[in-house]
Amino acid sequence: QVQLEESGGGLVQPGGSLRLSCAASGIIFSIYAMGWYRQAPGKQREWVAGITRGGSTNYADSVKGRFTISRDNAKNTVYLQMNSLKSEDTAVYYCKTGGLGVDYWGQGTQVTVSS
């Protein structure tokens, strides 16, 4: 079955950096677009960044210039490099993929930005 497993979250001070990873199994990873989403306490889940199977990227305005999404098809892994972190980036971060009406989500990884 399809599995997405996020890792790399943690506690970081404002202005710091983290790199999230999402390892996929059960799919032909290279043909799927991948996305990162986040959900802060009391808020709806929101899209953060996406990468197509060809490597084109898009970002939410709130993270543009600070976050970078990338993929390594040889490792079946998508990454989210997060720099210049702010307190408002605190959330559970999820990776997602899917197609033909079916979505697959990971279990999420907590990112807390606090001094």
C-alpha cells in the first residue's frame, strides 16, 4: 500500500532552519506530483508548496523566498527546506500525493518555531 512518512520536524528558534523529508513507498514516485501542507492549531490545513514530476515548483505567498521544495526520485523522497522561520510557521507539516481522485497523506511532523 501507499505510505508517506515525514521526518525532520522539531523545535527551532525564529530565524532558524529545518529540512523536512517525506519518504514514499508503494507508488512509482517519479510520476507523481508531490506537495507539502501544514495545519496550525485551530486553523484549516493549507497548501505550502508543490513540485511536479518534472521538477517545476510553486509556493504559497507566505513562504515564497524562504522555503524550497525539492525531490530525489532515486530515493523516493521529497524535501522541504525551510529557512528564516517565523513563529507563524508553527504547524504540523504533511506531505501529500495522489491522482485520479485518490489522495495519500503522511502522518505529519510537528514544526515549532519559538524562542
